[in-house]
Amino acid sequence: MQDDRVEFKHIIHNKQFCRKNRDFSYFCAMKKPNPSLIHYIEREILPRYDHFDAAHQRNHAEEVIARSLALAEHYEVDINMVYAIAAYHDTGLCEGRDTHHLVSGRIIREDNHLREWFDEAQIETMAQAAEDHRASSGHEPRSIYGKIVAEADRLISPEKVIRRTIQFGLDHYPELDKEGQYRRFREHLLEKYSDTGYLKLWLPESENAPRLEELRKIIRDETMMHSAFEAHWMDPKCSK
């Protein structure tokens, strides 16, 4: 067994991150998942994110894990299930974005290694949670586990949403020029995050609601939205 300081390397990273983000204000005191489960996921699951687009790299999975574990402190849930769901939630991107949530559920069901820590009922709940996490799914998550990972996946920080939206456009629509990228950027923000957008929030304990309102102020003002795009367009982080 590796030293816990190594096993929890992504948790240690987010402990440092929590000092700048109120979402993680109680992160350091929370219950920790099984070290052997963490070792397996860090060795076999998180590296899969290294092959995804810039908006869904390993740091995204680690942030969703940290937020999920923090939210879990408010509910009577199995911390190991919460951890695993968050780690697997976007693994289905290996088969494309359109059905990635469904593929993530299938990956959970088919990973026999998970049966070392979970029974069949738990695995099914975890798979359903992964299936339900997508903001555009159109239905409420079927369990508290689905609500936790869905809320944790929202990443509603105006700066991060803007940067990730640009990153996604550059990764998936490289043929578009700058004007085309802005049109796609604008359309996505309006469709997902505007006052009439499809994104829904599920848990009152997160700080997503005020951050969503901050983002909506930008979206409501065309000049502000265009300025935000311009400010991040030349950011090196958006070209990686």
C-alpha cells in the first residue's frame, strides 16, 4: 500500500485549492474514501482523462471529485460511492460527447474491479448517477448520488465557463475562424446558462446559484459577453 500522502495526491491538491474557494472550506475535515479504491482509480481511471479535450482533462475530474466529496458531507451517503461516481462520470467521452453519460454508466457496470468495494445494487446506483449527471439530460437525477455529481460537475465560475467553452470550440470545431468560434460560444452560453437555459441546479448547499447569476449578468449584455470572449481568446490555456 502506498503512503496516504501519495494516495491522496489529488485531494491534497484540492486542499490547497480550497484556500481560495469557499466550496472547499470544510474539505480538509471530511471523511475520506477507501485508500485501496483511491489507488485503483488514480492508477486506472483518472489517466483516461489525459486523452480527452482540454475542458475535460484530469484536473476537471479531480475538481468534480473534490466538490462531490464536499457536498456529500451534507447527506447520509456512502463516501466511496460518491468518490467513484465522480471519478467515472466523464469516462464515456472515449466514445464521443453525445452519449458520454450513458457510456460512463456502462463503463461502471462493466468494471469488475469495482466489485471489490461495491455490491450490484450500489454499482447500479452509481451507473445511474453517471447517466443522470449531464446538464442537458432533461430529467431530474434518480438519486441523491446523481444530484451530487450533477451539481459538482456544474463548475459555475464565469471565468472557467467562458474559458472551457472556448476550449471546447477550439478542440471540436477547429475549422471555425474567430468569428465562427464566437457565434458558437454565444449560442452555447445562451442555450445552457441563460435565464431560459436548460441547466438546472439541484442542491442548495453548493454556491452555484450566485455564481450562475453572475454569469447570467454577462450573458444578458451582448457587449459584456463579447468582451469576455475577447479577454480569454488569447489566453494560452484556451489553446492547449
